[in-house]
Amino acid sequence: MSVPFDFQHMLNVYRDNYAAYKVTGNAAYKTAYETSLKGINQHIARINNSVQEDSEHIRNFMDTYEKSNGIITSLDNRIKRIKTEGPKLQDEYSQTKQLNQKEIQAVDNTYAYVKSAIVVGLVIAAGIIGSL
């Protein structure tokens, strides 16, 4: 972030006059750097006031927003809670499901029955063909 030109100018004037006063002891430089310092402090105070006013405006806007949009705020809070609690519940559900799952599952024998029927059919067909 850069310093505004006018503020940087005030800082440079203060620095130069303060250094000149310390080197020479000339009272004119002291008056100049004190005046510059007063201007710097006033500028900082204006910026602080502006920041305080902006913060107050933001706070007022947020208060008004929450009052007029209570449903949205409530939904936002619920969404935040779901985002934090959802994965925990999903893990708990998966663990419970695994614990309650049957250890042995029934085997589907349809394939074996079909295969056996085909083999029996081929044996019968071979027997009929062989007897001819």
C-alpha cells in the first residue's frame, strides 16, 4: 500500500526540518518540523475518524440486514452447522451400517443351476445320439 503524495510530502518536510534543527539548532527549523508534525497528526486523526465512521456504517448495515433478513441469517447458520456436523454424521452412519451388516451373505446359486441343467442336457443329448 502506498502513502498518499500529500502525506508523504508532510513526512518528508518533517524529516528534513527535524534533521536540519538537530544539526544546526536553528529555531526556524524547529518551528517548521513542529508545524509539520501537527499536520501529520491531524491527517492521521482524520483518517482514524473516517475509519471509525466507516466501521459504524458497516455495523449499522449489518444490524439492519440481520433484522430485515432473519430468515436468511437463520438459513446461513443452519448451512454452517450442516457443513460441520454433516461429515461427522455420515461417518457415524457408515460405521453403524458396517457393524449391523450381516457377516455372511446368501449366495446366488442361479448360475450353478443353469450350468448344471446345460450339462445334464448335453449328457442326455449325447446318450440319445450315441444310441442311434
